[in-house]
Amino acid sequence: MDLYLGLDGGGTGCRAELVDADGRVLGRGEGGPANINSDRQGALETIMATAAQALDGRDPAGVAACLGLAGANISGARNWLGPMLPFGKSRVVHDAVTAVAGALGAADGIVVAIGTGSVFSRQSAGEILSIGGWGPVLGDEASGAWMGKLLLTLTLRTMDGLVPPSPLTQAVLAQMEGAQGIVGFARTATGGEFARLARVMLEHPGDPVAEQVLTAGCDYVIAAVERLQEGARLPVTFTGGLGPIFADRLFDHWSQRPARGTPLDGAVRLARELGENG
């Protein structure tokens, strides 16, 4: 096969890129959320539509595809998706795998991927160990979704007199139309919707509640990276939409290395390997 499709799908958005054997980009696609564990049918529709944009009428049977997806660390979700894919060859992996492939290539190192969700991975001698990435309900610490939920929790605590109010919490209460609005929002909000609140928080630098949230996030990042550093001290690469925030705050904790490429680059690289090597 000489056509390769990489697809990177997370809790907020999905991107695809089709390249030929010479690495020339033939097509690109973009779509919405694509977490195959939290919303299987919605993710499938997004994946198919995004891939179709990149294929631009080409027969998927002649394409080798690698899909790096949030939620694909859950085998039931991954196995559910695989048989529905139309590609000649396909591989579905957790987005941590494509993040590592894009950020490190074949090099050893640690990748901290923080966006709507979060996952922490170490690559050593070609083997990948990942921790976290359990989704917005039970995990994804330090992620946008996690920070948004913690911000709402602390805002409600200001209503109970347990946390001093701040300009940020006042802004959240105004945006949500009070505590009842927060509770109603949280009942149905997606990870991406929670993550958008983290952006509101970042618009209030120095706010004491914002600092409390970011400090809690940093504490988790430190614990996760130190767990992955056991046995060897490796350079750390921060990726994802919120990665630079933590990279700046934790610049003196470890040797940092910039990413070689994006998770989408990693998906394309793995698609090429699949097509060439089977």
C-alpha cells in the first residue's frame, strides 16, 4: 500500500492526514470529539467523516490507517471499533501511543500529554509504559476537563463559606447563573465542555483559586512523571493544548526536550509502518 492515513482523535477534536509514499500530503480532515469509550457512536461518526474529508473520494480499501484515539486504552471500545473500519489495513491505538510516536520518534523519553484529557507515557528501548488516561469521570488528572471540574467544585465551596471567593469564582458564578446553574451544567457536561472552563480560569492569572487548581495539577504531574522516571532519568516532553502551561511551571524539575512532531504526525508514521511492514 502506498497511501497512509493518520488520525488523531481526542476529547475535543479529531484530525486526519493522508500522505503518499513520498510523504506528500494529499488530504486533511477535521472533526469534533472522538473518544471511543465515552461516546462510541458519536466517535465513530466523527472518525468516518474526518477520514472521508482527508480521503477526498479515494477508496479506503487502498489505504493503511492508524487511528490514535482517546478511550482506545479500553479494549472493549477498541475491539468494537476495529471491524467497522473500511481501510485495507488499520490499527487502532490509544492516543498516548501516537503522542509518543510523534513527540519522540524512536528515542527514549517521557511524554506528558495534557489537553482535554491527560496521559503520561515513557518510551524506553522501544517499549511504552503509560499511566493515567482513564477518562474524565475517574481520572485524567491535570487535564482541562479535570481542572474545569475542580474549578466548579471550588466555586461551590465559596458558596458554602469553605473557600474565600475570588474574581475567578465570581466570574464563574455569573457565567453559570449561580450554584443551581453549575449543578445543572455538571449533570450533562462532556469532558470538552468542562475543559472550556479551564480556559476561563487561565484568563485570570494569579487568581488564588486558579493558583489552587494549577498547583493541584502540578502536584499530580510531578507524581506521575516521577513514577515513570523510576529506574532511569529521562528527558520530559510536554504536548497537548495545555502542555506548555505545565512545562513552564515545572521547567526546573527535569530536563525537558521539545516534541519532534504532533500526535497526528505520530499517527501518520505508524500508518506508514503498518502499510510497509504489515
